[in-house]
Amino acid sequence: MTRAIGTALLGIGLCLAAGTFDTPSLYLPGVALTLLAAGAAVWVPLAAHGASVTRSPGPPRVVEDEPYPLRVELRSGVLPPPGGELIEPLLGWPVPIAGRWSRRVRINIRFSQRGRRRLEPGRLVIRDPLRMCERVVEGEAEGEVLVLPRVEPVHTPGGGGAGAGDRTGIGAEPGLAGRRLDAAAAELEIDGLRSYREGSPASRIHWPSVARHGEMLERRLVAELDSAPLIVLDPSAPASAEALDMAVRAAGSLCVHLARTTGCAILLPGDRRPVEVGHDMGAWPSVHVRLALVQEGPPPSAAALAPRGGAVLWVTGADIAAAPRALERLPAGARFVVAPGAPPGAPKVFEVAGCTGCRVTRAGRSAAA
């Protein structure tokens, strides 16, 4: 509006100069400028009066890189706008609106990063072609969409994806497909002690405890522990935000891959107990949502890492030179580190979502499976 007032004053000044100095040639530009300023001051407010920007609500959740439908409808006021544009933050470029009573914009957009995304409201900018007068119409209140991490196939050396992985890599690892240790191996894998149960063989009684405290305790064997594969997501000290995103995608992809095969469990940041995901994938939607909201934080609690008979897959976005100590000390059928960068000298067993999976030996080193 300031420019319109200035333009009108300039036009009036030219008309006064034409009358004062008897210069008829100044009347034409003076009158033209005055009329243009007056027209803009009237037309733009009328076009903005009653104008609206409406964004149709899309789905509350969308997976990374999948199309999200954006539907925006704008309506002008009493008159069509002489010029201007629709500024929609999700589009990234302005949409011209000159001379239209209404307009609809339909386009599919994609989100490349997981997490909760706030959808800022659009703005309708109405102005005259000379930009002397301008009005801004704010859109509806902002919305929100949750971007879920995408699920990618698991690849193994010489394999062709998740299906091939079951034959050549992951599925062939002891314990990773949910197999229990055989009895001979189980007798060598002692996890800890527990209260003596009637009927247990005498070979399992922990006689030093009986001699010292007079309390009957028996050895607990790995074969009695949970045999389903366990995925542990470690959000501590990621190399970058992208590295953490890669780790989250890898954890989700492994969860889907293993759950459909034999069932698995996943320990999410902040939890003290793993979430079981069975063949029916009933628990997967809630796990998927929680994976979308994972942020950098402390490593998993040692209290939550109960010994298991199945495999343990430690997924992290950190730069690692060796396996985490908590994983090294954890009795399990097989142990893997899954990270964007493999530990030095560790042959890869599988790849998923830009991360490499390496098996960890009892000595804390990575070796080929």
C-alpha cells in the first residue's frame, strides 16, 4: 500500500506541475499514475476479501520416498486477483494465480527423511502487476505427517536380495533363523545361576554355592533362553544424522525380514524389554512408528540385554573399530554388528540399507561366517 500511495502522490504532483508550468504533456502520465494507484488500492483488497487457501488432509503417515498426495485449493474474493502467487512450503516453488477466481493444485511429493514433519500453512499473495499494493492471505492451520523409515531388502555376497539371503547368508547362520542350539553345544553354554528346580539333574547343581551358603542353585543353560533372533538398535554416538537414519532403516528391514521367516524380537531405545514380532506382523506397525521417532541417545541398558539362545544383531550408526563390549559379553547363538562401516578386517556377511553386517567371535573380533 505504501507504493500505491507514493505512486498516487507522484501522479498528483505531475498534474500540479502541468497546471503550474502550463505543460499539458505532464497531465497524461500524472493522470495515468494516479488511476493506476487508485485501481490497485481498490482491486487488490477486493480480491483478497474472502479469499482462502485450503489444503486437503493427506494420510497421517507415509514411508520415506513414497508419494504423499498434496491437494491445495485456493479461492479469490470479490474480484479475481490482478496478479500474485500461491506459496506452498511443500511445493518449493510459487504457483501463479493471476486472473483466476479459483485454482486447484494436485501433486505428489516425497519425503527423503524419516521423522515427524510439520506442514507449514500455505500463503496466498495477491498483488497488482506493478507491485504497488499487496495482500497476504494465510492458509489453514499447519498439519503434521509422520514419515516412516523405508524397508529395504537384505543382500548377501553372491545373493540377489532377501530371498537369496536365506539360502546363502543370514538364514544359514546358526541361531539367526531362530534355531535352538543342540544339546551337546548347550551343555557348554552356561549363562548363570538360578534357584534349584525339582527334577533337575545333579550335574547342573552349582555345588560351590551349596558349600558356601547352603543354598541349592543350578546352572542355567543357553539352550533354555529365548531362541528368536534379537535386533538391538543402539542410537548412541552416530557418525552423522544420515548414519543414524541408515541404522534405523537397517533395524527395520532386518525386523521385517526375520519376522516373516521365523519371528524375531527388537529392543528399541529406552525399552527394558524387547518387542516380539511374530509371523503375523501384528506388532510391526507400532514398531515402525517408534523407529520413525528414534533420536540420538544413550546405548541400550545392560539390564535389558538378557542372554539368548538365538542370534543377536547389534545395529548402530556409530563408527566402530570393534564390537561393543555389551555384545561381546552376551551369550547368544550368533552375534552380529550391523553398521554403515564394517570394523577393519571384517569380511561382510550381509548388507542392508547401506549398512554392513559382520559376525562377532567370542574373542570380540569380527570374522567371516
